[in-house]
Amino acid sequence: VQLQASGGGSVQAGGSLRLSCAASGRFFRVHDMGWYRQSPGKSRELVASITSGGRTNYADSVKGRFTISRDTAKNTVYLQMSSLKVEDTAVYYCNSVLVASMQSEYWGQGTQVTVSS
């Protein structure tokens, strides 16, 4: 099982970016999917998550600016980030709970998001 993230980059404050993360490999079911981020000197924090039923959860710091969505058929989760702030700069990691040989949590490789003033 692999989670492949893409879409990071550099943008000026106020700009937008869209992250994608696709799950691939042999598994039976995908439960929750989400995005976390980690900036230097800070612990990894939840940005947003979405259940298999479409229920979403956001960190207070991104509410109203970020939107998480998923394409169940493609086993892909997206994070649309708008009105980006300098403090959104971090490495973003996708995360998913899915059932392969057993239910487990998987992490994708990080993708860097840099927001400049």
C-alpha cells in the first residue's frame, strides 16, 4: 500500500494550491483520509480529515480557507488551499486508515508548501 502525494510548491500569500494524495496497492477499503502538516520546530498537526461518509473536520486555523474532498472511485483525497498565509508554510503529509491484510494507518511522503509574503 502506498500513498502518493503531489501538488506542493511555492506561492505568495493570498494565493492558492491544491494537494492530491492517491492510495494505491492491494486493499479492500479506505476509511478516513486526511492531511497533516509539520513546520520546523513544531509537532505534526492535523489540518483536515474526511470520513468515508464525507464528514469533514478542520483545524481552526484553516477553517474557511481550506477544503478537503475525496474521490472514492480513485481512492484520492484533495486539499484545496486558498488565502494562504505565511504561517501555512510546512511539509504536508497525507494520511489514511485503510484495510489491507488488516486495518492500519498509512502515511504518504511529505510535500513542501512554502508561502512567501
